[in-house]
Amino acid sequence: MAFKDDGEVLLLDLTKFHYDESTKSYTDGTTTYEEGFWYEGSTFATLKATSFDELKYFTNLETIRNGAFFNCTSLSSVTIPNSVKTIGDGAFFNCTSLSSVTIPNSVTTIGEDAFVSCSSLSSVTIPNSVKTIGDGAFFNCTSLSSVTIPNSVTTIGNGAFYNCTSLSNINFNGTIAQWKAITKGTGWNISVPSTTKVTCTDGQTTMD
């Protein structure tokens, strides 16, 4: 369970909570939280954190909701559990200290603006379950130098990697023909260095 308090993540020890399958909620007998909800300004937990692995306790969580970690500027690492299918719009918007994120093979959609301005993020491996990289998903990730994209991806949204000025290495786990077949939105790679090449299984090609 994540709490947002002045841009910092607070932790709740979910090992003390019981998951109720019938109500899709967590309870300690006194307090109940609906699965997938994120609560702002809570004083329930007091341990401030820079890394966040509590998500692993949400074994039935399927969606990181829109804006779940919005502006959590102290958050440096997150491991997303392998039950999650969707990373919501703006889920990690402006997490400026986020340098490590583990995305599991269960995820099929990375939402719009999901990682906007995660300026400490240097590399991302998108799993081979993902089909859609949403509009502006990695917009303004200025430290992002390497990204691995699977051949399961069919759509890269508008401005998905806009202003990723350090991006020098795109690894595509498919052929050049498969890369060319991906639907790429308007301005998906604006301000990415023109020298950046895409490394495919059968050679290198240009970004478009």
C-alpha cells in the first residue's frame, strides 16, 4: 500500500493484513482498504521510504491506478508484481528519483504519461507481454539511455519517448521488418538524438 505525503512514499506493513477474496480488500480487523486504492495524506504509516517493494504483497492486483505514485519525488525503485496487467496513466508521473523499475511479463499496457519526467531513469526493459506503449509514456525521461522493446509491441504512442535526449540505444527483440510494422505515433521520438539506431535480431535500422 502506498501513501503520498508531500511527494514522499510511506509504507504500510501489509504482512499484518488479511486479503479477503470475496470483497477484494485488505483488512487488519480494524481498517479495510479496497484493493488497488492509493490514499493521499494518510498518517496511518510513518516510515518514509526511497524504495518500495510492498507491492509484492498485492498478489491479486491487476492495475496500478492512474496517478498512483504521482509526484513521489523520493521514490527510487519499484518492483511491480506479476499479477499487474496495466500500468495506469501517469502512474509514476514526475518520480524524479526513480532509477529502477521492474516491469513483469504480465503487463500488457503501459498507460499514457506513465513515466513522464522520471529524470533519473537510465534504462527500461519492456517485457514481451506488452502490446501498447501509451502516448507520452516516457516523455522527458532525460537520463534514459537504453530501452529494450519486445516484438509483442504493436503501437508506440504519440510522444512516447519525446525529449529522451540521452536515448542512444534501442534494442528491439524482433526483425527489422517487425520494427517497421509497428504503428508509431506523431512525434514519438522528438528530441531523441538523430544518431540513435535500433538494434534488431537481424541488424540495425533507423528509428522510423
